[in-house]
Amino acid sequence: VLTTAASKILNNFVPPYSATVVERLELQDAIVIAKANLDEFGMGSSNENSAFGAASNAWSTEHVAGGSSGGSAVAVATGVAPLALGTDTGGSVRQPAAYNGIIGFKPTYGRLSRFGVIAYASSLDQVGVMARSSEDIALAMDVMAGHDPQDSTSVVDDTPQFSAALTDASLNDASLQGMKIGFIEELCGDGNSEGTISAIEKTKAQLKELGAEVVNVSLPNIKYAISSYYLIAPAEASSNLARYDGMIYGNRQGEDALGQAESMMLTRGEGFGPEVKRRILTGSYALSAGYYDAYYGKALKVRRLIADEFAKAFETVDVLLSPTTPSPAFKMGEKSDDPLAAYLVDIDTVAANLVGVGGMSIPAGKADDDLPCGMQFLAPVMKDERLVQVAQALQSNMGEDFSPLAKTW
Ligand code: GLN
């Protein structure tokens, strides 16, 4: 199937093999209906960086779908498909899910095979799944999870049965009795929109009603997650995208009269969009001799510190919680001239990728402008099933607010 990564450089690329996750779904009779739109090579938070134009939000054509997997989120939110996949390198499954009022789940790093998935930043990339109910997420995970010898980062473990976790006796009344949930202080206060703050409060009350114990947790270094991510991700991308040079991969330009170097330059110059070029430039800069220690090396150290803080927090709580985004979907074009403002949208989601833990965005009703917002739950490494349990408990208690299909299309 034509696989473009929403880039001009791959506009005629038909891969010779499929992805393990897709093959496993098809083996269980899933019907794959389409490839959905995304920001070019997964780089973006709005879908506006697609070479094919942006999908718009399921609830408002003036607002962005989110990204990078915005097309997947809109397809699920509008009922076109019950399930969609995306890759989540810094929030690309959770953030568009939040913007469109559905569930977006990024499992622990290594839990789903990435064989057949186009690489963006390999130490962060993980396949994620979107759906309208926790049951659908669990079913898809049961089918897709499990070691894949074709992906060396795929974990070898006794894959838990996600569906079984949903029928766990202690949870069959959709209660969260005994679960300790930590609100990440640094992400729950200033900087969030008014609607998001009231959604946080509402969620807190709901969780308590469901029997969970709710506490505040401080992760002081999480404020550096975004800076660390926007060095590490572009650095890895600059290396991963080197293969698109028109020789083996990429729509070759200038092959007639020019030499190989010129052909490569033309191919990359014409094939990549502006955001992808920006990332390749910043990533190459951060890795270059003389700057490596100051930028890339430093970012890796910060990543370690944040991981240590998460590990410590999980000694006292079962799951962590923050909003998925600081506000609901923004207007199309609003952040197009300001890449830094666009990057800041990812403030809540990137830490899970830096640390490798699983994260899930669960719909939390409407926030500002009558647009949906999501709450993000994070679980310790390989404890992903806890997230499905939280989603199930909340969905049975949220009623109308929870379901995007409460809207008639
Ligand atoms: N918005 C983030 C970025 O642009 C994350 C994207 C993703 O997860 N693929 O890098």
C-alpha cells in the first residue's frame, strides 16, 4: 500500500513488506480501510505539516486535528473506523486523541513491534492505538502485543491479557478502590487553560468517587522534558532521515545531468517540507563536533534525571496524572509562524517517551470553546494494563461527556 509518511519525498513509495502490528490485526480478520493523514514523518502537533494538507478537528473545521496522527484520531472520533494506529514519539497518538475526544494509548516502549514502521526517533518511537472505548483498546492490544523477533527493541515478556485486565474481579464494578493516583504538580497548574483546569478538578473528584486515593506528586525536572525532547528527537531524526536521498529511498530529482551529490541535494531540497528540514538542521547541529556535549549530551543527562524521578514517584503511586495538553485544539494557522509555540503544545506528553513508560489519554469532557480535552494517565514500565482499567472505570462513570459519538454527525 502506498506509504508516504505524508511527505513529498515518498509520494510514490510502495513498501515491499507490511508492519507486524498490521499483519497481526489482519490475521484476526481486521479490515484495513485506509492510511490516515499525519504531519510529515510524524513531525508536528497539528497535522498542518502534512504535504497533502491538514485534516481538521472532528468537532470544528476551524481547529486543528492535532498531530502527528491527526487523521487517525478524526477517523475514530467520527466513527469512520473503530480503531486506528499511529506512532507516538512525543505524543502523536495521545495528543490528537485528546483534541478529538477519544482514547489514545501509547504502551511501554518496546511493547508493540515497530517492524515495518517508518522511523522518526528510534529511542522514543512506539506504536499506539486509538479507539472510542477501553474494550476496543484492550482487544487491539491483545492481538498486537507480544515479542517480534524482527524488532530488536520488542520486549520479551509474558504479555498480559489486556482484555482479562478489564474483567479483573476487583474491578468489575468499575471501581478504582485501592488505586493510588499522583497528580503531577508541575503539569496541573499555571499554563493550563481555564477549561483544562476545571477538567482536572472534575477528574480528581471522579477518581475519588471511584475509590482511588488522589495525591500530589512533584517531578521537578519535568519542566526540562520539552527542551530535552526537542534535542534528542531531531538528533535521531537527522540520522534516520539520511536514507531519503533519492538513491534507494526517496523520489529522485535531477538524475539527468547532475552528479550524485547534486541529485541528493535536489531530492532532499524538494522532497522535505520546512518543518522536516528544520528538524534535520537542528538535529545535525546538536550532534556536531564541538556542540555534542553541550546539547545532545546534556539532553541525555536530563532524560536520565527525569527517568529517575518517575521511578521514585512510582514507588509511592500506581499511576500518574496530568492533562494531555495544556488546552484544547488551537485554531488552524495559529502557531504556523512560531515553531517554539507549536513545540510547547507537547509539554505534557513528551516525558512518557523520554522515560519509556506507557501513557493513555482519556476523554475528560469539553473544555474551552466547547472542544474536547483529555486527561493523561501514566503507568510504570510494563504496567500498561492499569491504564486500560482506569479508562474503563472512568468511561462507565462519565456518561455523555465521555463519548464523542454523543455528537450526531
Ligand atoms: N509533536 C511531537 C513532534 O513533533 C511528537 C510527534 C510524534 O509523536 N510523532 O515531534
